[in-house]
Amino acid sequence: MKEIEDAFQTLAEEMLSTGRDTFTDAENETLAEFYGLWQERVRFRHPPTSLLKDERILGVRVSYTDDELELLEKNNISAFRSDGSLAIREVTAPLIRLGVDRMRDDLAGRCWGVLRAGGGEFCVPDVPVSGVIPLTPEVILALDNDSDIITTDEVSGVNKVLQSGAHHYIFARQVAGCPGVIVTMEKKT
């Protein structure tokens, strides 16, 4: 997953520093994989438990120390603990990878555009929404869109979509500078 993050970061930094707004097929695939990674991480953000245990497992041949288990994990090796449990992240990581691959395949042949705010700023949702990847307060990547500078009214429309698709929150450099965002205050009890 770090490879996906690094490839995305390199592409985003290059695009932002040069102002480039078109992508090759391979770069569109990089963006699709990053979007899929974001989506899958949200899906597995709150696992029900940190350990997976099956009572049918009687024991293991080798009992690893916590340090040994950590070293194995760093080398992409899954191992059962002495009580027969397995860290849930050992199971979710391959599931996340499968979801990323599925997203990449689903978005194959589709292109990302760069939308720059001509007025106002974009908000950022806590979950992926409508094929949008916010990069800076003034720049987003948008699936199936031509690159363009959009008006304040269009920024407002994007922000409304992003806010309505958020699960729990949005954030921004300055929420007051995000047209279309409706700020509500919830009472804490």
C-alpha cells in the first residue's frame, strides 16, 4: 500500500509544481488505485476486534514473542500467536488490496481531470465521494471531468456533493471560505 501512496504523492507533487493537468493511462491507473485505497481504508477503519480467534485452532507449533511477530509482519509474513489468534490487520490488508485492484479494474480506461477553484476553496470529506480527490484547498482531481478552472458557483456545487457524501465530517483550511458548505453545530452532552 505504501507503493500506491508513494506513486500518488510523486504524481500529485509533480502535477502541482508544473501545473500539468492531463495524465497518461498509467497515471490514471495510479490515481484510481489511490482512490480505491482511500475507499478501502475507510471500509476497514474500525474493525470489530484487533484479534481474530478461532476456537478450533488448538495451538501453534512455534510461540513467537511480540518482537518476533512484529519482525515477521514487517517482512509481510503472517503468523498465529501462541493462543491461536491472528491480528485482524493480517486479514484486512489482503482484503484492502483486493478492493484496490477491483477499483483499478472498474476505473480502467477512465480519466481524471484537474479542477482548480476560480473562487472559494474545496472542502475535504472523511470518505471518498463521487470520484473526487482533494489535493489542496484550490485543486481537486475529478474522475470523468476535463481539466478546467471552475467558478465559485461550481465550487459550491462540488462542496455540496462532498459534504452530502461525508459520513461524519468534512474539513477545510477555512470552512468559511468553502462556498456551499453548511456548518451545523451539534450539542455535545
